[in-house]
Amino acid sequence: MILIQAPFLNLQALLDGLMVGSIFALVAYGMALVWGVMNIINVAQGEYVILGGYITFAVYKLGIHPIYGMPFSFLFLFILGYILYRIIVFRVVDKDMFISILATFGISIMIQQFMNMIFGSQVETALTGFGTIFLFDHNITLALVKVFSFVVSIIGAIAVIYFMKISKLGRAIRATAQNARAARILGVDTEKVYAYTYAINAGLCGLAGSLVAMTYTLHPYIGLPYTVRSFMIVIIAGLGNIPGVLASGLGLGALEEFSAYLIGQEFRIGFIFSLLVIILVYRSKKLAKKREYLK
Amino acid sequence: MTNILEVKNVSKFFGGVRANEDISLSIKQGSIVALIGPNGSGKTTLFNSIVGTHPIDTGSIKFEGKELSKMLVHEIPPLGLLRTFQQTKIYGQMSCMMNMKISKKVSNNYFKMFDTLPKELDDEAELILSFVGLYEKRNLRAGELSFGQQKLLELAMALMNEPKMLMLDEPTAGINPTLINGIINRLIKINEKYNITLFVIEHNMRVVMNLAEHIFCMAHGKMLADGKPEEIKNDKRVIDAYLGAH
Amino acid sequence: MKDKKEFTAIIAIIIAGIFLPSLMPVYRVQLSELWIFMVFASTWNIQGGKMGYNTFGNILFFGLGMYICASTQISYAFDLAEWTAAGGVKTFVHTVKQYFIGLPLGLLLAGIIPALIAGFLGSLILGLRGHYFAIGTLGIGIAAGEFATSVSIWGGGQGMTVPVWPKVDGQDLEILGGGMNFFYYLSFVLFIITFFVLRWLFSTRFGLILTAIRDNEDKAEAMGVPTMRYKVSGWVVSAFFMGIAGGIYGNINGYIEPTEVAFAGATFGVYMVLMTILGGKGTLWGPIIGALIFQVFKEFFWTFFLGWQLVALGFLIVIIVTFFPEGIMGWLRNNKPEWFGEVIDHKARLAQVKINTDD
């Protein structure tokens, strides 16, 4: 089998996978945050990522090096997330989850279309010019921009987790996630917490998107795969399991790269969505043995 | 008199928690039996174990000689065993009458799914609803009933399903104290007139003493004592379990 | 009151359906789409409305039906691979006999095969609940489109053309006024059949159990209902009608493309959800009203908001879902309960529980 006969191919896939997976993990962490705190599945997650990417791309188009786009992407999406929460999302927070799925889905469609109208439907990248290094006698290529993304993702994740532990807002968020009613009684402004949580998630997506723009490619319609990836990661790892989310993100990245080598890049998206179904069915069948079901 | 239900050495662990440990009991057909014990002693878990809500870790459960422990939840009511819930479960958006009509026992034939509900069902439903005192409220949405009224509806729905044995989880909890005598009366009537065996979890000692022919007492997941009401009332272990329980 | 209103509405629809294409021949395609949309919404309603299982995957059956019907129509007379390889350069024309054997056969298979698939897939997927089911079916819907892009016998990403309406002596065959009319009436008839089947279905025990599953699936199981059987059967019914709808739509559209036409998850897949919610999910007429309003609205947007349609769609979704989740039927139910035979009996609300111990 090709996997066994080509150790370098394996290593390449693994490295590429971990590096793209770190971005998935960042986005997944954001989704877990919103899901855990507000019980909302943000279907617009992927669109926030791509939009963040386009912001960085715009910076790049202005002649500035794209890494300076990162703070802009984060900030823009942070503010947008906050605004969208205050206008739309707050209305569906306490309703049936399907309502919030549809509402965020509506938002995702609108963002998709705006991106299409403003940036066009060709594939774009924000070139960093970081170059590549070659290892093992040119058998492994390591695009330095991917390494950069990996490092930034990890730092970003650690920063947010630290923020959650230390800061006042972070603690308010965690309290609200555990018991919103108790938090309210203790004086926490839960609406504010929700708004900032949603904004932080959007910001994280924006940052991730910035990395995507530099490392991979942008297109108005590739948001949904990011949403689905983060959803998969969260359900594999479980909502409260932060190290699990990060690990699963890396794992999914690796799995995707391997599958791309095996069955071809053109099946990547089909693979992701099929994997989602397979994981869900497998999980539910396993739980059914205990006469339970996925909640 | 045969044993309609036989529970032998049933254990159920949730991780490290021993919710049910080596529980054995048997219930004579046609009797009224109570299950008492302080909160957290594993009574509802035992109910869940019997009707298949979760699989059991050890032991056997036989209803009329048939082994229940490997069956799925929906396979058990057709055998004649039904349970009601501590936190009421009813079809909230549908009217009480609808709740009743769907609860009618039907054959397992695939094509029966497409039968229209017969008119006679209405009469039967109304009869049982009056029996439990809910006739006036029969057209209201079930979700609009109070907690206690929902308990009555659950009882009525269970009766609609022609059970041989009913397992009731705290049937008088949340019921207006003035109605409790009426409930006791109804339960005794169900048992006498329709020969339905009753297995009841109860915290209200007055109800237990007036209703039960036999009592099982659990504590800390184990079976503590069982016997006639007079024996249990004076059993030191039972008294300690309630007083000492936190 | 309710029955008379319903009767009037049904008659109105039948009359409209029969005569509209003669009154507005320009809009025949949109009218055909209208009936197809009503089938979309009505079948989605079985899962989403009545049963509370919101699916994004019903488009799977639509797309499958489309491809299966066209493939059957084509391979009845020609070689399918040759046809798709020719890529629309129409050198193949069916004879009248070939066409009118291939088409019904195709439509039949378009209904049956997706129904069988629903039976199989349902046994796996319908064990999922709530949002897991929703997102899982989303996965199916999109994966189907992606994989169809690589099925070369179906033309892969380029898609394939559908058989042309047969000609007699160089002129289009004049049954019912030609191809456009023919398929219009086919979609209308499909809707009418679907409507009456669902109307019957919802009046049986089946319909009530679906609602019970929505309200409290655990209770239904605890009362001995073999819920899986009902869930899967409902999906099979949806799949059957969606498949045939797909077969008809493929013929109307003239060509089949995997992600935009057949497995059009991003458009049709979303429309069916939106239309049902707009009209009022869980009711028989809700999806119909929703589909009507949606189609009219959509055509309006199309002509006036060129370029912004999808933004408007997204906006519409947000507005409907946030402010009108009960839909039009829900609004009607709250404001005119008499129309539904529901009487708000305040006496009943205030009544005390009375147990007669003399029985």
C-alpha cells in the first residue's frame, strides 16, 4: 500500500496535516466556546474565517505585508461578531437550537454573497514570500508560511485559553457557561457575556482566516467546510474538553491530508462531509448499545 | 399466586456510582407493592433498569417469565408492563384527548400504522379521563396542565394501554393534598377492578401505608428491608435510613 | 368551518392549476417550479414539521431522482456513457414510443430507488436527534453533490443533458400543448397526488405518532411505540415524492448539473426548509402557503434585485426564523383558533380536577 511504501509521503502528509489542523483547532475552539456558553451552533463560523481571510487579503492588496493583516482581521471580525450578536443573534439565543442554526445560516449566506460581490469568485491568496525549506534531501518540503500559521494558531489558542482563565470577562464567560441563571443572580450581565463570547469567537475565526489567506486559498464559498470541520472536532472532543479540541483539530488536519493523497484533492470536501456523517452514525450506534443517544 | 415480576441480583453502576447493587425482589400478580427509600437510594434507577431505559450490568429481570434485560424500551409495553415518570412525560403540544388516543395499545403489525383512529377511541379516552378526574380538561393542550394534573394524565394514558402491571414513579408528588385520597381510591380501584399489579415509588408515607400490601425499602443502592407495612413501619433499619440519610 | 374552507381551497388550487398555464404561458416554468416547491415543502414537513426532525438532506432524493430518471430515459434508447460524453451536442433524438416508455419508467425508478435508499440510510441516520440529525443530513446533502461531480457516466462536473421532447415530422409533439405544458401538468399532478397522500397520512395513527415523536420521543418509546419504524417510513414517503419531483424537474430544466441543479443543497435544500417555516411547519397547508408566497416573492426579487437575490435569501431566512418561527399558519392559529376547530375553553382551564370516588 502506498502508505507503507512511501515514508516521506507519510511524513509530508503528517506535517502538512498538523499545520492545517492547527487552524482547524483554533476555529473549533471558537465554536466550542459559543456552543458551550450560549448553546448555539454558529453555522456562519466558516464565513467568518473566510471573511477574515479577505480582510488580510485586502491589506495585502494595498501593498502591505499580509502578516500585518492579522490584527485587522481579528479586530474587524470581533466588531462584526459583536454587532451581529446585538442585532440578530441575541434574539435566537434562548430559542430552539434549530432556530439558531437557521438564523446563523442566513447570516452565512449574506456574508458569502457580500464577499462574492466585493472580492469576486476567483481563488485568491495573500502571498507572504516566506519561502520554503527542504528537509531530508528534498523529500520533505516545509512551506515556512505553514510553520508560521502553526505557531500563530498555537499562540492564539494559548492566549485565548489564558485569557479565559485569568481575566474578569473570561471568568464571567466560564461562569455563564456553567450556569447562566446562577451567574445572573451573582450579578453577571449575561447578555454582555454572550455578546463578547460571540465577538471573541468571530475574532478567532478572523485570525484563523488571516492565516488561511496567507497559507492556503480563499474563495467566497469555501466557508461551509470550515464550519463542518469545527463542528466535527467539537463533537469528537466534547464541549468542555479543550486539549481534546486542539488535539482533534490536529488529527483532523492530518486525516484530511492523508485522504487527499489517497483519493485526491478533488474529493477533499466530499470526504469531510462524508466523514461527518460516518462519525455521527458511529457515535450514535455506539451510544445506542447503552440505550442512549447523542444529546 | 404467581410472581408477575422477578428481579434477581440486578446491579447498575454509573462509572463509580453504585446506583443499584445486587437488588432482588419479586412481586405477586395482582398485588400493590411500594418501593420506598431516601432520596438517592436508587429507586428510579431500579425502575429504569426494569423497563430497559438503560442496560443492567448484572442480574435478570423476568416479567411473566420473559427475560426483559436484553429488550429495548419499546419492546416492553406490549408485554403489559408500563411505567410513569417522576418528571412527567406527556405530549405537550397535543390535547389530552390526543395524548390518550395515541396511547391505545395496538398490534405490532406494520400496516396498523396507517389505520385511522376509530371513533370508539374517543369514548374510551373520555371514560378514563373522567376516571382520573381530568374530563373537564380533556381538550386542553397537555402542556398547559399543572404538574400534578400531568401526573394524572400519565396515569390515564397508561391505563389506555391495557397494562397488566403499572410501575408508578411518585404518582402523588405534586398533587393537591385534598386529591390524594381520591388518587389512593383510584389506584386501589385499578388494582381490584382491572386486576392490574401496582409497583409504586412513593415518599408520602400515608399513601404507602394505605395502599401497599407489601413494601420494599432501598438505601444507598441496596435493598434494605421488605415486608408488610406494619413490619416496615417499625423496622429500625428503615427508620435509620430515613433519619440518617442526607 | 375548517372543512368548508379546506374544500374551497382545494377546488381553487385545482382550477388554478389547470388553467394558469393558458392564462400565463410565459410563466410556465415558474409555475411548474411552484408545484415542485410545494412538493418540497410538503415532504420536508413530514420530517421537519410533524416529526421535529429538521433535515437538510432531503435534497439527496431530489438529485438522485433527477439523475435516475434521466439515465433511464436515455439508456432505454441509447448508450448512457455515449450520451454524456457527447456533452449536449444533440445527435440523439428519441422516437415518440421510446420517449413515452422511457419517461414513465424513469419517473417510477426515480421514486422507488430513492425510497429504498431512504429506507437503508434512514435506519442509520434517524437514530440521531436534534441538531446532530440536522447537521448530519447537511453532510449527506453536500457530500452527495460533491461525489456526483466525479461520476463520469453522469457527466461529472459538467453534468448532462436531458432527452429532448420528441418531434413528429419535424414538429414538436403536440400532446397537451407541447413539452413545457406536458411537464407543467406532470408537476401539478405530482403535487395533487402528494397533497392527498399526505392529507390521508396525517389523519391516520401514523401522522399522530409523528407528532408524538416530536413532542416527546422518549415517552412514545416508553409507551411501546417502535419509533424507528415510523421515522424511516416517513422518510421513505418523502424520498419517493422528492425523487419523482427530481425526475420531472430535470426534464423541465433541460440539463442536470450536480451541485447547482440536482443536489442543490444551497438553494433548493434551504428553500424547502424556509418555505415550510414561513407557511407554518407541522400543518398540512403551511408548506403550501409558504411555497406559494416564497415562489412569488422569489420571482419578484429575481426581476428587481438582480445580483442580490442570495443576499435577500439570507436576509429572509434570518427575518422569518427570528420573528416568525411559527409561520403564517401559526399566526392564524393564535388569532383565529376557530378556523382550526380549536376552542379556547376558559372553563376548561379553570376547572378543578374532580375524582368521583363513587365509581
